[in-house]
Amino acid sequence: MPGDKVETETDVAGDELLAPRDPGVPEAVEIYDTTLRDGAQLEGISLTVDDKLRIADELDNLGVHFIEGG
């Protein structure tokens, strides 16, 4: 929100120095991955169920929020 402040550092007296938050930068992002849907449709690619489960597990380990399968 415009006008929100975030802590950036402290001065020599230990007082907090605040800077305005950039309204164009979100506090968090969510990652939506379509590897198992779009990537599996490439010519010459054939993923087994085990392949898909391993890929989904690794995407989850990486912190991907949404994994779209096909």
C-alpha cells in the first residue's frame, strides 16, 4: 500500500531508519508451473508416471505453489 514503511537498517544510535515501500513490488509471488502439461507435449517427449511423480516432487521441493499436470 502506498505510504507503508519497511525497516531497512538502523542508524548509529540504534534507531530504525524507514523507507517507503515500492508499490510496484509485491511482498510475495506464487509460482505456477506447467512443465507436466506443456513440457510433456513436445515432440519426442514421453514421460512415464514415475517421471511425472519425480518432476512434481522436485517442483514441490523447490517451493512451486501450483503444479499443473496433464
